[in-house]
Amino acid sequence: MAEGAKVCLTGGVNLRAAAEALGVHYQTAYRWVREGSLPAVKRGRTYEVADEDVASFVERRRQPAAPPTIRVRSWPEQVDRLYRALMTGDEQAATGVAERLAANGAPVTTLAEELLAPALRRIGEAWAEGRLSVAEEHRASGICERILVRLSPAPRGRPRGIAVVATAPGDEHGLPSLMAASALRADHWRVHDLGTQVPPAELADLVRKEQADLVVVSLTNEAARPAAEESARAAHATGAAVVVGSPGSSLAALVATARELHATSAEARPGRQGLSPARPPEPGSPGPLPAGPPGRGTASS
Ligand code: B12
């Protein structure tokens, strides 16, 4: 506990201790008190927060944030507009579709899942049916990458934790890992996005060097699954929690899983800002990662 943190005799703690228990900076806890989201009683020059209010605040923060409800007349219509712009390489029109939705309050995770991913699936179908050349597909992917980068939030304030995002070696699909990086950044993670073709041992080195709490391995090309598992094993051996995605798995589920892991480890080691390193694996383990529930990817910590 930091100097000045004090447990009160009335079943509460002062604000500095509450901030520590919540894993946030004092100023953040103070802002929550001022906004009324964290109940507190003024005692002299500080505030006192009841133990049960700290506990229920921790519980509320652990719940995945409900995506803000934005009014979109029809997602399929928006997807259709984006798809047509991507097919003709009209970057301005494609960016306009996404930017208008963002201006209406659509978070980047929603845009990735409801707008970009469905349009990209249609691009994939068009390519598979020979209606779209490789060059046109590359043009469309490039536009989507730039839209994502443009709309990704810049991390502000103290991060929830440190995450490393990479794609399995042999999997050239960097876009889904970029989506994962954007989704985590939007949820206040500090993200090191390594893109594609990172050798597992070097992935692990970087995870250690950055003291990352969480490693996300994105997988789109099923042929690269063994490589994804090798990356996951190497990353897991560092003590970080690891999640592996799969085609069609949800970014909202990734964010929720990351939060769960964060909350669990914050409980285990109060005062630590990020995730605590997970238990080191038994010698010779972990074996192949078990298949995760559909749509959630696979988590191991
Ligand atoms: C763009 C693209 C490419 C580009 C990638 C460029 C880039 N910068 O990413 C390039 C040209 C490199 C490419 C190459 C190939 N591609 Co390709 N590609 C696509 C396309 C059109 C979009 C990919 C994409 O971004 N998907 C993102 C969304 C749409 O998919 P998603 O699975 O729902 O993704 C979600 C999750 O991954 C999640 N997520 C991300 N990370 C994480 C992590 C966790 C833990 C969790 C929980 C979730 C999560 O976020 C995403 C959004 O929700 C897809 C079409 C498709 N259906 O995906 C084909 C597709 C994936 N490609 C395909 C193929 C066949 C190939 C090639 C083999 C073609 C070839 N003969 O060379 C090569 C493989 C190269 C390699 N070694 O990997 C097939 C795969 C078929 C199969 N069943 O395996 C597809 C489906 C096209 C098709 N309809 O046939 N491709």
C-alpha cells in the first residue's frame, strides 16, 4: 500500500487506498467520486469509501461494458455501401461510411464487427468466386486497414494492462489482429501490435521485455493453427495470459475475456495495475491448447 494510504476504522478506506484497490490513479478515483459513480463521504481533507462500495465498484468494472447503443438504421445497408466502395476502390466513400457511423457514436469494436468484417467476408466470397482479382482484394484490404487505424482511439490515461497482439506465423491475415489491437486499445489496454510473421521465440522475448500481461494470437488461416499453438505456448511460458482467436470469433468476447483475466489477477494481487503473471506452466506443458467455446477464442492463464 502506498504511503498515505489508510484503512479507516469505520469499515471503509480513504480514497488513496480505494484507488489502489481499484488499480487506478488517485486522480481517477477522485474524478469518479466527483461524478458520483463512486460513493464516498468527505472526512476532513479526504474522502472515505465504504469497503462494500469498493467491492461493488470492482464488480461493476469487471462486467464487460455494454456497447453504447447507437441508432443505425440498417447495418446491412451500411455494409452494402462499404462493400460497393471497396469493390470499386473508392477510398473516400468507404472512409465516409465508417466515419459517419463513428461520428454517431459507433465504437471502433462495433465498426470492426458490424461493418468491416461483414464487408470483408463478402470481399472474400467475391475473390473465391473469381469476381475480384487479387489486386482488387489487396486494394480493399488496404482501405480497411487505413480506416481502422484512422478510427482507433489513441490510448489515454493509465492503461488497464499491457497486451501484445500478433498473428500466427504463416498466417498473412494481419487485418483481424489489427482489429483485435484496436478493440483492446478502445478498452484502455496498452497494445504492442506486432502484425504478421513473428517467430514464437521472439514473440516471447518481446512479451518478457514489455512485461506484458496478455498475449493475443489472432488466427484466420486454419493451416496456421499449429503455429498459433506454438506461439501461444511460447507466450504462456513467460507467465502472461494468452488468448487465441479463430475465424469468426468475436472481438467483444476478446475484450470481455481480457477484462475477466484482468479482474481475476487484480483480485489475486491487489495494488498491481495490470494483470499478474499467470502461474508458470508445469514442466513440459502446456500441451496443445484446448478448443475454446465457439465465438470466444481460447483463453489460458
Ligand atoms: C483480406 C484477405 C486476405 C489478405 C490479408 C490481408 C491482411 N492485411 O489481412 C491476403 C491477400 C494476405 C490473404 C491471403 C490468403 N487468403 Co485470405 N482473406 C482475406 C479476407 C477477404 C479478409 C480477411 C479478414 O480480414 N477477415 C476478418 C473478418 C472478416 O474475419 P473474422 O474471421 O470474423 O475475424 C474476426 C476474428 O478474427 C476477431 N479476432 C481477431 N483477433 C482475435 C483474437 C481473439 C482472441 C479473438 C477472440 C477474436 C479475434 O476479429 C475479427 C472481427 O470480428 C478473407 C475473407 C474472410 N471471410 O475472412 C479471406 C480468407 C480468410 N482468405 C482465404 C484464403 C484461402 C487465403 C489464401 C490461402 C489465398 C491463397 N491461395 O494464397 C491466402 C493465405 C495466406 C496466408 N499464408 O495466410 C480464405 C480462407 C478459407 C479457409 N477456410 O481457410 C478466405 C475466407 C477467403 C474465402 N472466402 O475463401 N487473404
